[in-house]
Amino acid sequence: MTETTTQPAGAAEDTPLNIRPILHYTAKNTWLNDPNGLVWHQGIYHLFYQNNPFDNVWGNMSWGHATSTDLLHWTEHPVAIACDEEEDVFSGSIVVDHGNTSGFGTAKDPALVAIYTSAFKEGSVHHGTQAQSLAFSTDAGMTWSKYAGNPVLGRDSAHFRDPKVFRYEGPTGSCWVMVAVEAQHQQVVLYRSANLRNWEYLSTFGPANASGGEWECPDLFPLPVDGNPDNIKWILVVNINPGAVAGGSGGQYFVGDFDGVQFTADSDSLVPADADGTTDLRRCLWLDWGRDYYAAVSFSNAPGNRRIMIGWMNNWDYANTLPTSPWRSGMSLAREVELATVDGLPRLVQRPVLPLDCGEPARTILDLELHDSLLQLPDAMPGSAQLIEAEILPGTARTVAFRLLGASGGSTATVLSFDADTSRLTLDRRNSGNTAFHDKFASAESAAVKLDDGLLRLRVIVDQCSVEVFAQGGRVVLSDLVFPLAGNLGTDVCVEGGTAIVRKLAVTALS
Ligand code: FRU
């Protein structure tokens, strides 16, 4: 294996290149993008991912592999499914073939079967097309063989990719269902199969809502509304690049029903185009309102019926230029997603998967009145991530702002602020440190937030070079990468224009 690293743009600035997150997965020396083949098997979570085994920029796409028992501590393994002279191995999913429907395993020892996109290269007779292929593992996911009969499903299309396969049990019977995309037509296409090798077309969904870029990495899964097993809705996740609400890549979702053939979105999750043909992206449903949560997909078989998603913490606008080395790019924290009734409608709420015991907060504040003032909080600890949990009544204040990863004297910081006039929460990294490595990086992203009985509720995870904000119990999420200058670890809260009451504020170091 040759290993080369490029000099990242912006490296001249004072950002440590080894600013590696503590709680987020990164590959040791290489590039990664989309999470692939998220599967739980024999007590282990497997995270496969788009990986360039030879470099820290996109290319030579293969499936990297890591495992974990808690979704926080990951062990990297050798490349699982490698590119070759005929194909790059693009995104896809993995199922445990319990019934040995594919014949790759046995009824006693079911195979893991990966369904991935072959992006065919010049060396292949299929050159110019993308089609779906299989690989299988009979040693619990550690080594993989490509199926000799590949590809198993093509459409004579150059942009047919990202198959997510799951087991469907319903009134029409039990079968494998695949959702994939016709990326440039902004369509999700659905197929079914009895044996993972032969596929039958079912239906097409889209274009709908955000459609100003390629649709990629879809997912489809059921969730009970408010935990009620008698009220199941289906969620169709569609990642889009470019054309997401904060610019570049992002993930939208639709709430609706799936009858084994067709996904039908509820009318309240569809946003009709305006008279001029444009769609108000702020009215669409987004997994994340920040810049850096893309290609998010879920484990279809996580234990305890939990629906756990992981996204790539990056954005194609600038992905290849992030100022880190030798690795580049990481995953988001795993997130547990549920459906809850929000303003009368079923909507996703998300919770980050954190250590079960986060330890004692470094500082806890209860019932403190802040009138046009600045409250210093404990610095982020070198070598630790930081969890900030806050319940604040903005009261008469115009803004309540957290300044994260800041310099002493306030010259740079990532600012998370709530504006009482607009009721919007904004994550602003324009002055966060090194932003110069790409002209699209400096940005501020915001989302509407409805206070709960006047209360702003925040859970913020700051991990070296990322900020993930879960507001109002996870109804609104904002995630951004940031590259603070060396040694900038300061945290404070600033209240302006009136009096706010801090009901509860706890800052905890997570290592
Ligand atoms: C999304 C994506 C997928 C594709 C993969 C290639 O980020 O473009 O559509 O399968 O990345 O690496």
C-alpha cells in the first residue's frame, strides 16, 4: 500500500493538523466519506465507509471498516471491499441473511451480504454505468468476497447508486426491499427481492422538496409515533448535494407510509414549489440545519428496536480541503432518532449517543440571573470533548450566545446564539479560527426554534474540530466543523439586551 498525503490548503494558519476528534470516528491515515453497511451483528456495531486506502483525498473508492460495541470507541480494520481495475466500490448497505436466501451462507451460519454500487471504470464492459453488486462475508464481517455474478441490478444508468436494503415484513409478505437513487433525476427507486440476487422494480418517489442537486444515499424505515406501536409512520431519508438548506450537502426527510410497494409522503411533509418554481428550503424537513451532516443512514437492525443513524461530518463544498493530516474527515456522533408529535405533526427528534456515564460536570450553575453580562465557563480540556447542557429562559434578553473554542480576549470563537426577535438559533463559524482553506467554509447557519414554555434547551457537544447542537430535546439539530487556532479552548455565555435566567447549565469534559 502506498501512502501519500497532500499538503492541506490553509495549513499555513495556526490550526494543529492533528486536531483529531476524541469521540468521533476518523480513519487513522486516510480519507473517508459516507458511512456504508451499518450493521449490528453478534453484539458488534460495524461501520463500513467510503475510503481511499491510498490517500487522504477522495478517490480509489473502497469500503473501509471499523467496529465498536458502544458506538463511541471504534477499532479500525483492514479495507473490507476494495476497488479494482474494473470498479470503484461506492456506497451501499449490509444485511444479515438469516434465512440464507442468497445461498452465500448456511441456515445455521448466515452470511453478511453487502449490496454496493459498482461505479464501473474503463477496464469494465459496463464502463460508464453504475449498477448494484453483492459481496458476502462468512466470518462475521471481517473478510469479504465479491459475487461472481455481479452486477445484480442495473438500469443502464450512469447515476444509479447507493442501495439501502432492509427486510420488509408486511401484509404483502416478507422480502428484501431496496431503496436507491437515480441521482440526477432526484428520484428514489424501490425494488424487491426474494434472494438478494434477482430484483423486481416496485416504484419511484420524487422529485419532491429539495431537488436542486443530486439525490444520494436514501434510507427508508418505520418508526412508532410517540412510541405507540399501533401508530407507525415511515421515514424516507434523502441526502442531497448540492442544494441543502445550509448550502452544499445535507439530509432531508419525508414522513409518510410504505405499503410494501410504494412510499407515499404525508401532504404535510411536502413543500409545494412557489410560483417561480423554487422551493422554500426552510420549510423542508432536515435532519440537520448545519453544514456538516451528510450521507446519513441508519442501522436497520440495531438492538432494542433503536433507530441509530450516523452521518459523514463534512460537506462536498470543501471536503477535500479540510486542514487536517494525515487523516481527513470523520463521522458524526451516532444519533438515536425517534418520531414525536411536534406541533401536531410527527417529526424526527434526535439524541446523540454519549458515554453512559459522562462523569461529574466541571461546573454546574443553577438559577442564575444574567443581565447584559458575560459568564465565563470552564475551558474545553485539551484531549477531551466537551458537553454543555443548558436550560435558559431568555426572558427580556435580545440574544443569548455561547462562544465556543474561543481565544482569550474574544478575538476568535464559534458562536451559537439564540435571537429572541427572530426565535432562530444560529451557529456562526465565520470567525472560528482557520476558515481560509476554502472560500465556502466561513458560514453561519440557522434554524427556527420554538421555546418550551419560554425555555431554550440545548445539548452541545464540542469535540476538537466539531460542534453538534441538539436543541429543544433534539427537535432541531445543527452541526458544523470548525478549526480553532491552537490553544483556543475558551467557553463563555453572553447575554445582551436584557435579563435571562440560567435555570441549569452544566459543562462536562468527556474523554
Ligand atoms: C455521497 C456519494 C455517493 C457515492 C459516494 C462515492 O457522498 O457521492 O452518492 O456512492 O459518495 O464516494
